[in-house]
Amino acid sequence: MSSVRLRELTALDVPIVNAWRQDREITDNLVGAFRYCNLEADEEWFGRYMRARDCNVRLGIVLTEEERLIGVTYLLGIDWIHRTAELGTLIGDKTLWGKGYGSMAERMSLEHAFMDLNLNRVFARIISSNVRAMKAAEKSGFIKEGIQRQQVFKNGRYEDLVMMGITRAEFLSLHGPGLKDD
């Protein structure tokens, strides 16, 4: 299997991310509601990110052999006092779903969170129908912490939101200070 690396998103990535956001099959797996979003809105979103880099990390997932952006992973709302952040990961290239790239990028993001940013806890919010994301999170060491019943409105119905979390100690006990291949 090919490998991936992480790098910070750039303005050149915005059109690719915008195309992913226009694809309902992709956005149906996310917590947020589908919204039509033009390129200018996403360029503004990227500008807001650049001004808020002190509490958000937005990384591109790049297929190493091709140097091609295939997804994104985010550490959002970093709380520097409590040492926490929310993790979100998306593989936007649907031909690569189910190949392990999301899990690989998620573990790399967690290593960055715990080993570089000195965070103590990372959490994820996953809609209950996104079984693939929950399995990837569990593979990375996340533990289900609770359910917010009927929290998210998707495609005309309400879905539960599964809250998952992992601490630095849990991550290190599973993966050690450096990533290991599965």
C-alpha cells in the first residue's frame, strides 16, 4: 500500500476541498449539513483559518508517491489551557475509501497532537451512520464516550452523534512515541 504524509493546507488546495464539499456522498459522512458552497466562500474560509492558526491545524493528506492531495485532517478548537482539541479526518478521493489512508492520517495527526503540540486529549464527533469513521477512530485508540441522541439533521432525518476520545497516555500505550505499521 502507498503511504501518506501530512502538510499544512495551502490556498492552492482550496479548489480541491471545495469540490469535495460539493459532493453529497462525501458530505453525508460529515457532522455538518450539506450546503452549496462556492469557491469564493471557501477562499474566505481559508483566509479565516490562516488568521486563526493559533487554535486550529488544518492539514492535507498527500499520497506520497504522487504528491497528490487525497484528503484533509484537522485539529480544531485547540484549548491550550486544558490541552484538548477536536479531530476530524476526511478522505475526499472516493476511489481511495476503505484503503486505510484515513486511519494512517488520523494516527499521524494524533502523534502531532500529542508529541508536537503537547495536547493531552483529542476528541471526535462522528455521526452514527458513519461506521467507517468509527472503526478508524477505534483502530487509532479512540474510546466511545457517549451519544448525543438525534443531535444531527442529515438528509431529512435526525441522527445520533457519537462522542469519542483518546488521551495522550492511551495513544502512547497503543502506538508508542513513534508510529508503528499495522
